[in-house]
Amino acid sequence: MILERIEKTGDIKKIPESDLPALAGEIRSFLIETLSKKGGHLASSLGTVELTMALHRVFDLPEDKLIWDVGHQAYTHKILTGRKEDFATLRDMDGMSGFPKRTESDCDAFGTGHASTSISAGLGMVRARDLSGDDYHVISVIGDGALTGGMAFEGLNNCGALKTNYIIVLNDNNMSISENVGGMAVQLSHLRTSKGYTDLKDSVQSSLEKIPVYGEKIVAKIRRTKSGIKQLVIPGMVFEELGIMYLGPVDGHNIPAMEDVFRRAASFEGPVLVHVVTKKGRGYAPAERHPSRFHGAEPFEIESGLPLNHKDVSYSDIFSTVMLKMGERDEKVCAVTAAMMDGTGLKRFHNRFPERFFDVGIAEEHAVTFAAGLAADGWKPVVAIYSSFLQRAYDQILHDVCLQDLPVVFAIDRAGIVGRDGPTHQGVFDIAFLSTIPNMMILAPKNKWELSDMLKFALRYGHPIAVRYPRGAVCTDFQDKRAKITVGKCEELISGDTVCILALGSMVEKAGKAVDLLAQKGFHPTLVNARFAKPIDSTYLCQAREKYKAFITIEDGVLSGGFGEQVLKVLYTMGYRGQVKNLGFPDEFIGQGDCGQLYEKYGLSAEAIAKAVEESYVKEAT
């Protein structure tokens, strides 16, 4: 196998050009085989195999700096930098990251995980290079989906004044996770398929070929001139108007063509954008047909592409159903998302109410202020965004929604830990950062029925409100406990003796299992479903402080600034002097790994919770 000759960075330069197509095929086979067992970002990586190979053949890593936007397309990059064997631990706890990571390899010039960062980071490295008097190349690879993000435009705008070389590779596959939307997607489509260009090209070619003897030679020469006829038709493109040299489009699966254009790009004095057209999922038919499904694939059967594991009903599925029902009942309800129609479960709403569905692209800041504008004019927007992506819109939530007390509903998907995607995607900060904002209310459901009730409550509330819920299968415990949602009121699920457990959201399920374990040892704590991370139910705490010798709070977020700290503050302000123990995540970034392993590591498994509660009983007795 040719792939066996790739052991370290730079080995691909030794592979003859004639062997490159076979190597690309072997890389694809390796990725399909590995990810069918491990899961991971398959479609994106399959689409960039040849692109990555060409970059590694032209540039000298790690001296040259290669920056991947988002990073979900960087698996081939990892293979070509000597990490093929590490794929056995891909996305495992303490294993190889699914994204570029500076501590993992000196060829990972910049850590990524969120979109639209590569141009700004690359520009910073260019300025650092120039200040240091160095002469290495900086290359940022950004997808057309990530180019819809405002930060990418800010970076492009800042590139115009640059007088030294900087290469931006636009990986154009007409996809982010969901299909691309917006003006930039339209512009790129025009560049790829402009009828004016193709008509003129065909007309000129036809006329030239009629010239005896010399006609065909002229046509062949024009074909070899990459910037020939195209520049006659589209000389004033948006990139060049920003002061960025434009090259392309070039076939992103033609390695010699890309090598040629990359070498030319490296010779320019100033910023240059190379427009590369690729196909997401290339080489694996199921991923080509369903690129969104194979964006972040679970283990699958190679022959059919079908998942190996049965997919349980998720919280996103419940959200999808409730949104559809609320859209049918109230014509003012509308949905906003940032390139996550499929991931958040809004596809059904889009299909039923396309005029009330808005996908704004990878632009979370814009999504929130856009929703504020809808709310200001009497509509009822629900903004569905993953927890770790909502962080990007903190200022807009504070300034444009909460300051004006506008009725925007935030459906925060993937709240808490998400597992194998690691620290860039763990949704453990939303309680802490949203709790600091006046006028914001935060709810978290204990099970699937409560999520439905909370979403309906949120749409009636009339003020800024967030409902956070986890990734994965829904909880079906406590079906018989369905008290009405009342502002700031918790729900007592199990009445016990002298220790009170206050659990929030997904932690109610684990706390319930902990209570069962404790009962086997003769301990009978009270279990309370907190429901609200903000406001805290101070009325309940005021009454309960006389009964309980210890309170234990449990949350799937960081402790610093979180739910538990707020409970502690309320209790001690009331003069409570008993035990208060807060369980949650420490002040650190939570790594990758199976969710069960992570809960165990951080003391949030049912067994660990039971142990913490038992210790409170022991302390109380002494």
C-alpha cells in the first residue's frame, strides 16, 4: 500500500505524481473503514483529500503555517503528519482529537472547532511573521459555509491593506452542515456556473476553432491560461474589490492543477484567495447523497451507510415536534437557526412553514439580533442554537434582546457535555454566562414531557427566556410528576429526611438513580427538580432551610457562576449554616470522551452522586 509509506510530515512529497490518485483512494478507504467503527466527521474529510494532499506537497509544514477553519475536514491532514496510527483512539478520552489541536502536533498551527476563525487567525500569524522578519507561508483553508460568518468578513476586510503574501483557500462544496444560504453562497454559485461566462466562453471557443490551422492551438492555449476568459467576464469580483487577488475556480480533486495554482499563489506580494471546488463526501456514495448525515457520523455499516446503533428519541426530536405544533397553533411563531436546521430539529418546521423559518448561515450574532428585530415587531421568534455556539452571541443577547426586554426564546441544544467532540463543543458555560444578564430566565427540563411544557411556557412568557436541554436520548423517568410550570418554582419529586438534593435538568435522572442506590443503604434524601437555573426558588429554600441539615446541588455546567453557587448565595444570605455541597464541572475545559466516562471522571455519575450524598449523612451524624 502507498499509504504505508506515509509515516511522518513531508513523506507525501516523495510519492510520485502517478501514484497520487491511488493514495487518495487508500486514504478514503482508511477513513471510511475507521469512522464506520469510531464515528466522526466523514463527509467533510472525504471532500478534502486531494486538496490536503496538494497543500502538503507544495508547502513545508510545520515551517509553513496551515490553518483549518472549523477543523472537521482535517483528518487527511492528520494522516499526512504521521498520526495514522492514532486514529485508533480518535475522539476517545485522552486520545486523538477530532479537530486540529496545537498540543497534539506542531503541524496544527491553530486550534479550531468553531467556524469562521481561520482568516483572522491567519492574518494575525502573517503580521507576526512580518514583525519577526521571517518568510514562511501562511495558508488558511475556509469552507464556503464558514464564509457566511461575520468574523470571516471582518478578516477579509482587514486583508486589503496587506502588502505581503497570505493565502486563503476557499473550499467550496456548496455545503456547511445544512445547505448554504445567503448572498455569499449565491455569489460563489455564480462564479461556478455563470451563464454569461459559459456562453461567452463557448461562443469564443466555437469561433476560434473555425480558424484554419491556428484555431485549435489558440483554444488549447486559452484553456491552459487559468485566468483567461474568466477574467474578461468577472474582473470585479467581491474578493478583488476588497484588495484580494482571486484565482480559480480550480478542481479540488485535481492534484496537479491545485499544486500549480498554489505555487502561483505563493509568489504573490499580498493576499490571494484560491477558489477550490470540491464535493462533500466524495468517494463514498452514501455520504455524497446525504452529506449532512455524514457530517458528524455515528458508527455505520459501510455497505449501506446506515447507523449501526438504534437511534433513540432525542431532546432535539421533542423540540422538533413541539415547534411544529406551536407553529400550527400560532401564526406568529417563527424559527431562527444558524446553519443548523437538521441538527436542531427544525427541518420539519421549515418544510411546513418555510415563510416563517430563517436560516441565517453560520452567523450566531446576526441570528440573535435578527430575532430581536422580529420580536420588536410583534413576532415570536425561537432561536435554536447549540450551547457552545451561543457563546458567540453573548453581546447580542445582552444588548439587543435583554436590555430591551424582548420576547425571544432561546432553545439551547447540546447543553451540558456532548462527549467526543471535546472542549470546543462541551455546552457547560451557558448557565454561567446567561445568569449574569438581567431580564434573562433560564429553564432546564428533567424529561421529555417537561421540555414540551417549558417550550410552550416560554412562548407565552413575553420576555427573554432560555430553555436548555442536552444532546442524546430523552429521559422518561418521573412521567407521573408533571406540575404546572410557574415562574421560579421548583418541583419536589421525592420527599425524604434531612438531606435535600437540588438537581437541574438532565441531572435529575442521575440524581433519581442515586436516590435508588442510597435507599438500598437506608438513606432517604429528598429529591427536588430545580427547573429554573434563574430565578432560584428562594421561597422553597426559605422553608426548606429549617428542615434540612444539608443541601446538595447538581448541574451539568461549570460550578463557577453556575446554578449551585446561586443556591449557596441564597441560602447563606438567609443565614443557613448547614452543609451546602455543589456538584458540577470545575473551572477548566472539559476534554473529549464518552459521556459516561466524563460523568464518572467529574463525580456526576449516579454512583458518584450517591457517594457525595452519603458523605453528607456521615458528616451530619458526626
